[in-house]
Amino acid sequence: MGGCVLRPNEKRLILDLIADLVAGRFDEVVADGRAARHRPDDLREVVREYGRTLVDPPDAVWEVADVDRIDEKTIYADVPMWTREEGRSDLEAIIVLTRSPTGEWAIELDDLHVL
């Protein structure tokens, strides 16, 4: 982990996004702005081409995720995905959390790619 301890609410935002990716809710994560830079079909294709079944990550995901708090308003997280077939996979979600002036966190999937 990149020297950053995430607060429970920050972890929950990331895990909720990952859960939606695992469940194949690509249309929803794009529509609600959490992956606005992507098209649902592109995300679907990345997972299809990877060829394995995504599953929710274990609690130990935070031991291997690379998380950096850039400042009090920005967190970057490189979070490995897990699959039924291989456990920790080479598929990685790049996630950015940005705090608004009101203190609320916005989350965005910057990329989903194979290492």
C-alpha cells in the first residue's frame, strides 16, 4: 500500500464501485458518473477479454492495493481485482476519489486494465 490509510467511508466507496463491477453493472457505474469517461460496452469488453469470473476482493485487498493521498482532496488507488479462477488477478481498477468543497467524496473509475 502506498503509505495511505483509508478511512472506512473511503474504503466503502471503493468497495461499492468494485462490487458493481463484479456484478456487471457497467451501465449503472457509467450513468451515475462513477465511470463517466468510459462506455459500458468498453468496460464489459475488458472483463470479457480477461476471460475470468470477477469476485469480491477479500479484506486483504488493502494490503496489496496501492493507495496514495495526494492531498486532503484527492486519493488515487490502484486496486487489484479478484477472480474465482485465480484469486488476485492481473486486472486492476484505477480509482480516483475527489473531495468536494462540501466535504463529500466523489469517486471515479479512471481505468480498468490488465497489468
